[in-house]
Amino acid sequence: MTELALHILDIANNSTRANATEIKISVVADSREDLLTISVADNGCGMSEELLARVTDPFATTRTTRKVGLGIPLFKQAAESTGGALTITSKVGVGTTTTATFTLSHIDRVPMGDLTATMTTLIGGAPETDFVLHYEVDGRAYEFDTSPVREIMEGIPLSEPEVLGYIGEMIAENIENINGGIII
Amino acid sequence: MKTLEELQAIRERMKAKVNNRGVADASDFRIVVGMATCGIAAGARNTLAALTAEVEEKHLDNVIVSQTGCIGICRFEPVVEVFEPGKEKVTYVHVDAERARQIVASHIMNGNPINEYTYSYAVKEN
């Protein structure tokens, strides 16, 4: 993947398929610690210990259309190639949290890319799901939550292009503001 | 700075629009983009964005753009399927943003599927 945001899209899609009603995405960059932490936490169906044990194996998948599942292995590889790691905790009936750490300044660390496009793609694809984005750079934080937006929209789907467009602009502005000129 | 307050104005506009449009009718096109790992890695997020933008810009109210998982032909991603009532599904392969715009213009707006971009064409050629 050419962007960490694409990994986030892919991993969060797993949450959607696990019937999550709430998906929390967190991106925290800390330049002093030289650490970037990305996590995707959901309240979906969760995984059995048996599936959890082999989920980073490219030849494990819950799909029937093909025999490989590359989403998690690719994310793991992206993290490990910077000296970071990927951990997954999961409990059946409770949910799954996938966390990847990266050495922020590592030359092999994939750029964040278009996190806004990832968020609008996720919301557009699962307009009934609650998404929370926590975005933090060196202590400056922004939190986006679909819940208040949904409340304001009074039943109009968040996938409506005009609504989604506005959400996108709002997230993009805030991310840019938090970044303060730095490109993560 | 964009604020939640501005959303209220959008809501009022949307309410009028959604009411006018009513429920989807039988003439509806459905465009489906494969958004599994294979699709995403091949650029499907941009394909989807281009399709959504084009449909919005051209005011194609009879077109629904949606996402799906893996269609099973990963080496041809990004894959886009076009469903039209009463017609056979058309599967397009290697659909980047530019192809996406061409498909909307030719297939959706003018009823001419682009044969060269279809799965059946790609399989025949290789």
C-alpha cells in the first residue's frame, strides 16, 4: 500500500464486515518519541482465539472468494519494516482492536496519505456505522465523531454526497490545522 | 473553519432534495466498486471518489454508487461492476479515475458500454 491511510481503510473494512456499529480510529504522532501509533478499535463480532492466532498469516481469511487474506499481514509488514509492531486483541462478542506502531522518522515508513478520503470512503460505505477519528500530533488533538453529525442530519444518510463532501472538508481542515505544516 | 452549525443548512436543503427524488425507480443504474485489500491496494479509493464526484457533478440522480468486497479477480483490480435492470452486468477492469469518468460518460450517460475496458475483453486479449 502506498499510504497508511489505505491500510486504515482496509483494516476498518474488516470491522464493518464484523458488523461493528462503532469504529474508533486513532492516529497519534509523537515526534519527540519518534513514534506513530495507529489503532482501529471496533465493537464487532470479535475473533476466536484460534482465528486470532493465525490472522497475521497471509493464508488465513474468512473469505470464500479467494484463499488469501493480505490486509493484516501487509499492515504488519509496513509496521515492522520501520522497527514497529502490530498487535491485535479480540474477544468474541466484544470486538477487535488492531494497533500498529511505526518509527515516525524511519525511511521506510509509508506516508499517512489521504486520511480524509479514507474517512469519507468508510462513512460512505457504512453510513449507519458510528465512526470516531482521533488525530493527534505532538499533543495537538482533533476528534471527529459521526454521532453529532448524524443527530443534526435528522435521518438524512451521511452517505449523501453533499453531506459526505462537507464532512470531508471539515476533517481535512482540522487535520491540516493539527499538522501545522508538518506532513505525517 | 467548517462547523457543525453549517450542517443544519445542508440538512434543510437535503430534506427538500431527498423528498423530491423519492425512492429509487426501476431505471436505476448501480455502480459497484470492489474495495477489499486487493482493490484498495490497486487504487480503488480514488476510483470510487471519481465515480461519486462524477455522478454528483452530472446530477445523475438515477445512479447509485456503492462498495463491495473482493469480486474474486484480484489481478484485474480496481474492478467496477455496472448493473442495469434488464441487462447483463458489465464488469470493468483496471478502472482508474480516468476510466471511471469515461465509463460514466459513455456507458451511464449515453448507453454505450466501453468494450475495451471490460473483463471479458481483458481475458480474451491475454
